[in-house]
Amino acid sequence: MGFWSDQVVPRMVHVSMKAKPVAEVRGKALAAAGGTVLEVGFGSGLNLAHYPAGVTRLLAVEPSEVARGLARRAIARAPFPVEFAGLDGQRMVVPDGSVDCVVTTWTLCTIPKPELALAEFARVLKPQGTFVFAEHGLSPDPGVARWQGRLNGLQQRLAGGCQLTRDIAALIEASPLKLTALENFYIAGPRTHTYFYVGAATRPE
Ligand SMILES: C[S@@+](CC[C@H](N)C(=O)[O-])C[C@H]1O[C@@H](n2cnc3c(N)ncnc32)[C@H](O)[C@@H]1O
């Protein structure tokens, strides 16, 4: 991994992902979360302040020790218990059919094999459980997509493996989950990095 990925990237993410336009998207996406939530790519806990009242417990999967440390204060303030539940969303120790909701925010861009993670989300969700997501990814605009391809290698090196070119809707549609809601939009900022996919999917019975 190295000093940059281990020490610098989690702190950069913690600061940059607090921006107001991003926080607004968190609130919008997480309104659909409830019950026992498994958050994969928990980072520094920036979602904790945005969960609605129906959340009763949160299990957090996060590989970065630095990010987990940065989350300490937000965890202490959370109105529900928060427990760490593993390091890798691609292979989790969480039992089958045990959570009401899985959440990812700006994480499917970074998980090395997102298709493995999505299969895991389907496994751990109760039947009719919900996967709630806010992600960035491949733009449908050819000019933007071309630049995303050009910048993708640099982005991966600078941002801990984050990729700009993943079609998040296509990944979910190819998974065992059923996409039930999707909004795509840009927020302010470089269009290569700000094309968002926000929505929900369910685990069929
Ligand atoms: C861009 S950050 C987003 C953090 C947080 N979700 C947020 O919204 O602020 C991506 C996160 O995914 C985590 N991550 C990377 N690989 C992962 C994996 N295999 N399983 C779970 N999380 C992973 C990173 O450590 C990082 O915290």
C-alpha cells in the first residue's frame, strides 16, 4: 500500500468528502436506510450524521485503520450503536440474510472487484432488504467519458485505487440485486469526478 495510500488518502477523503454538495447527497440517499444497517467502505464515518431515525444499529466494514480512527468522534455521537464488522466488502463474516439495509457511498469506485461485493450484499441482506447507494462513475457524455478514461490510471494512483470509469447502474443490474430507484446527475466540480449514481436496489425473495 504505502505511505500515500495508507496515511494521506484517508485524511484527504475525510476533508474533501465533507463538502456541502456531497453532504446534501448523503442526506438524500440515506433517507431510505433503516433497521440494522451494514455500511461498506465506512471511511471516517461521515454518513453517521445523515442517517434517519429508523436506523437501530450500524455494522461498519472499513479496511483503513486511519479512517477508522478518524471516525471515533462521530461514532461516540451516533444515536445508535456502531460496531466494526470486518475489513473487506468482497468477503464478509456477516451471516446470510441478517441485515435490513446495506449502504455504500463513493465506495464501489474503489473496491477492487465490485461484482464480488454486490454478491456479498445480496447474501447478507434479508429478503426484500435494501441496498442504498450514492456513487460516482462513468458519464454518459462521450467527451466526459473520454477524459475519465484518460485520467483513470492517475486517479487510481492518487486516490487509493478509485476508478472513474465504472458504470454503477450496469454493475448493479448484473448482480443478484434488483435496481428499484436511480437518479443520475452532476454536482459542481470537474465533470469527470462528479457524475453521480444515487438510488436503491432490493434483494429479491
Ligand atoms: C472514497 S472513500 C469513501 C468513504 C465513505 N464511504 C464516505 O462516503 O466518506 C472509499 C472507501 O472505501 C474503502 N474501501 C476500499 N476498499 C474496500 C474494500 N475492499 N471493502 C470495503 N471498503 C473498502 C476505503 O478504505 C475508503 O474508506
